[in-house]
Amino acid sequence: MHNSGRGLNNQNKTLWCSWAIRNTSINLYFAGDTAYSSGAFKEIGGKHGPFDAALVPIGAYEPRDFMRAYHANPEEAVQIGLDINAKTLIAMHWGTIDLSDEPYWDPPQRFRERAGTSGYAEDRTWILKIGETRALKLLTAHK
């Protein structure tokens, strides 16, 4: 969902991507750096889901008229999780580099609010601190 290239003459020569990472005990989804597209994420969920967890991007989304084509906002990140049928959402892509116009703490606040109103319990909505780690076995403890 995101164009690529770092120079003037190499736009869209490589692809951005997402990954489904599966083994016998866990099914994870890494959304990568993406905008929201209902058809694409519903297709991913249908082919590869449900997912125990999804790492979804919640930052760098303002001004919306421009960034809509490149980055999901927090509400769209939750919708990605719903579309792919993810049991736990893990926020990423926010708070490290000032890339856009939203206030610094908006992404996690908006993400947590939308996740809550969309049926995700607080223990199923992870917003990790910089450098924090969590054991993935916590995801499967509720199975």
C-alpha cells in the first residue's frame, strides 16, 4: 500500500510488503509500513488468518489528505486487526522519529480508544515502550 524509493529515479522499483509468520503454536501478522485498504486486509485475513497477533502501524498519518495514501491512522490500524481477525494488536511505527504533523501522544491514545470500542480488551492491545519486550507465549496463553 506504500510507494517505494529513496532517490529521484527509483520510485516503485521495489515493493513494500507484509508478512504472515506461522509455526505450530502461533500465527503472527506484520503489517509493515502501510495505508489502509479494506479489500486487501480482508483478503489477507481470509487466506492466512485468523492471527494470534498483528503488528500494526499507528503513526505518521497527518496531514490526512496527503498521508492517507501512505500510512494508516490509529483507527485504521485497529480496522486492519479486525479485517484480518487478529486476537491481539501490537502498535508499531510511531514515536521514534517526528515524520508528520500529529501530536506525539495522539497515536497511542487514539489506538487504545478505538481498540477498546472495537472489542479489544486492554491486555489484547499492546503499546510497548521503546526497548520493551514481551514474551509471545503471552499471546497463546488465552487459547
